[in-house]
Amino acid sequence: MSYLANTAGNPNDLGYFATQAALVSAYPIAVPGAFAVVGFTDTIWVWDEDTMTWVDSGQSAPIGPTGYTGYTGYTGAGTTGYTGYTGAGNFTGFTGYTGTTGYTGYTGAGAFTGYTGYTGTTGYTGYTGAGAFTGPTGPTGPTGFTGYTGSTGAGAFTGYTGYTGTTGFTGYTGYTGAGAFTGYTGYTGTTGFTGYTGYTGPESVTPSNTVTLTNKRNQPRTNSTTTAATLAPSLATANVYYRTTQTETLTISAPIGTPIIGETISIYVDSVAAQTLTINATYKAFGSAFPATTTAGKTFMMVCQFNGTDWKTTHASAI
């Protein structure tokens, strides 16, 4: 098999070709390492020995040195016309014509840009020294102690369980007599007594159980507000309501929530001046009717108890 090569300079440098077809036509077979510049792609093409074809490397063609600039042609030396005489009356003569400009010389062929040779392979990377060694990890500090568990209240205290008595001993087994006679079975010892059961502590109060409280104080829930147009008692908030310094018309609304029979609400209203008073119909007055206004400088009081239908109310308007 014969190879075609350019022997001028670098034998692997095959020069410049306008197109790939021109390169293949000139060098259908090349040697390993051969390369050439293709003008159509402006890139360097290399010979691939594995596929036996020319391959576009994608590397841009190098730019060689700029050739010399051709000489500039001479400039025409047209004569300057004579200056006319100054006539009478300050007349200025005509200016002579300017001669033609000489042609510009052609640019020499030295502007050809040479191609750059191919780049050699990159050397291998040296090994990393042992200086990157990481020292051992220090020991983990001790874990803090766990706090003690608080004592359980005595409300649900269960008494101590008595100890179990000792088990009586098992009697000895009688001897086996002659003629396969089985001896008497020994008696069973007495069973130890069962220890006493400790006392049961007092029963705890829960939202659903029933407990009788003896000699205990029931502290009422209270709510205190200043002047406003409405007072709406909420069974979930309080049972005693104080309205201080009432300075505007007041409406007392029906209690909010679901009452039970016997539940009570107390309402106290202090008025700076007499104010119009409107009371919801669910409140039923004992004795005299509810007043239409409060009394200046006095406290209006209502004590209400639910009877299953409405709120029976005692009241006083000037305390």
C-alpha cells in the first residue's frame, strides 16, 4: 500500500484544501498523524487510521503571519494652473485645475496565512502526595445524665399488696413395699396466708365522673369589662360578670352555651349616668319587671338560675 504525503517541511502537514472533496481527491490514503486545513469548514482535518477516513477535528484553522503589504502606486503630479491676473475692480483670476491622482499599486501575494501545526497529546497527571492525610477523629464527649422522674401525686395511690405466704412443704413419698406396694403419700403442708390489701387513695376528679366533695371551696369564674353596647355572658368563660363604668345604652344578651338545670349566672353593671337597658326575653324576672334604665352612680344586679327552660332572675336596680 502506498501513501501520499507532502515532503516539504513537516511530512504530516499536507497543506490547504478548499473542500473536503479536494482533500480526499488529493490524499485518499494518508499516514497516521497526517493533517490538513479545509477552507470550507475553516478547521483542521486529521487522518483516522482506525476508520481509514479523514475526520474533522473541529479545531479552528490557525492564523499564520501576515504577508508583506504591496507598494503603493505613485500619485499623479498634475500641474497647478496659473493664477490669473488681478483685474481692475479687484477681480480674482480663475484657479487652475488639479491634476489626476495616480493609481494605487496592487497588493502583493504575500498575504497568505499559514496554518498552525496540530497540538500534541497532554501528558499524564502525577499522583497526589500523601499530605492530604486526615487525622483520626477525636473521642465523643460523655452524654449528660437524665433528670429524675417526678413523684406521682397521692390522688390515685394504690395500697401495697401484702406478701404471699410461704408454701407448705410437700410430704415425703412412702417407700415402695414388697409386692409392688406403694407407700403412703405424705400430707400436703398448709398454704401460706395472703397478705393484706393496702388502702385505696382518694378518688381523683375527672370531667366525666361523679365525686362528692366534702368541706371544699368552689371558687367562681369571673369576667370584668368596661363600657360596651352589649354584654353577652358565655357559660364556657365565667359565671360572674362585672361591667364597670357603663356610659352607653346596654343590651344584655342570652347566655352563650348549653346550660344545665341549676346553673347560675350573676351580672353586675355600674353606671356613671342613667342608661337605656334592654334585657333578653330568656331572663324571667321574679317579682317586679326589669327596669328600662340603669340608675346614675348605682349598680344594677341580676342573679339568674336555669330551670330547664329559661333563666329565673332576681334583680335590684339601685344598690
